[in-house]
Amino acid sequence: MEKNRTGRRYLSGVVWDVYLYILTSSEPVGVREIGRGLNLSSPSLAQYHVNHLLEMKLIAQTKDGRYIAEEKSKLEALRNFVLLRGTLISRMIIYGAFTLGLTLFYIIIWRLEFNFRDLFVLAIGIISTCIFFYEAYSQHRGIKAGVQQV
């Protein structure tokens, strides 16, 4: 966790990895599980990073001492993602799959004559699908390496 000159907090490095680990866990996790899951050198190091997340109110502690992500504290970086069964999925993948499905539906159902309309629809469908999937790839890459503002 870092602060810039304006006093805003940023999640980066191991703290960000710990937050993503807790967020994508299907059930509450303990400090030892976090340490093992992220290959941290000791449970006390995991606890150190968990304490930062608790201080920022991004996670909460359950009665049995395990940790869960706070639902109401969505970070700006995660607004373009949907959490599905412990996996962060970019909304762009959903949009890309939808346009791919429409394009395939057009190809299968419509009798292609390869006139201007068919070529235009195919071009728009293929280009938009590629753009959506590329954006999803960029978002997933960025979430692993980026610094996130809290």
C-alpha cells in the first residue's frame, strides 16, 4: 500500500495480490491459506498485508478469524469485471461472446450471397468481436500488473 502526495491510497504489489486472492476465494480464507496460496515467506507477512486491507475496509473478518472481501467496497479497477464462481471475468468477454454468437447466427441462418450487406455485417461482427476480446485481454493483463487507487 502506498500513498501519493495528495494522500490517496493505492494498492500495489503483494497487497493487491492478497486482495484479489481473498476476493476470488469461494469461501472465507485464513492467513495461512493466503500465505500458502501466494507463496509468501511467512504467515506474519500475510497478516501484515491483511491488516492493511482491513484498515482500508476492503475486507472483513468473520467470527472464526477468516477473511472475506467486502461487497460494498468495489474498487474502480474491478468495475469492468464480474465475479463468477471465484473467477474475475471481464464484461468485454461477455460482449465479445454475444457479438460472436450473433455473427455465427447470421452465418448459419442467413443464406449468404456475399453481397455488400453480407460482407458489411460479417466485417462489423468479426471486427467488433476481435476488439471486445482484445480489450478483455488488456484488462486482465492490467489487473495483474497495475496499481489500483483506493
